[in-house]
Amino acid sequence: MCLAAVESMYELRTSVPVGSLLPLGRGSGGKALRGASTESGYFVSMAERAPGVASVSAPVMVGGTVVAAISVSGPIERMGMDAVRRMGETVVRAAAKLSTWWTTV
């Protein structure tokens, strides 16, 4: 379930409304939530969940268990490998901060 969303400043954008239920079997968020692991710490999806949409996600871990995922998505045209790498590093840092916060509340 999408718990929060931030709209892009670009006219051409993708969005997932808060409250939307998304399939675990497709997309980078689903991969992150299923608890798989990658060397980079993030997952990438290119048109897996929706045509023309790419996403990058990282799992939020608490006590070794995946409790959430942080994702960034956009039109494939703007999600080249450089953008994927930058966004991947960003979601990994954000997920780590959220994991730390979650264990202190």
C-alpha cells in the first residue's frame, strides 16, 4: 500500500495515489518488500508494473525484517542508468535513515 507520495515538478510524471494497493510480484517496490537482496541495496524496474514507467526502490529494515520500501518512479525516458544509480543511492540512504528512526521510536 502506498502510504505517502510526492508529486514531481515535471509535467510528464508518474504518480501512485496514497492508499493504492500495488502488486508484490512486479515493480521495484514489490522486489524490495519481498526481501530479496542486491549488491547495490536497491531494486530497479523498467516497465514491469506499468508501460513507460521506471522505478527504483530500497527496503526499510527493522531488526532484519523488511517493514516498508522507499521508491522513486518516473517516465522511462528520464530514467537512464545515471539517473537510476543516483536515485538508487538516494533511496538506499533514505531507507537507512528511516530504518534507524523506526528502531528508536
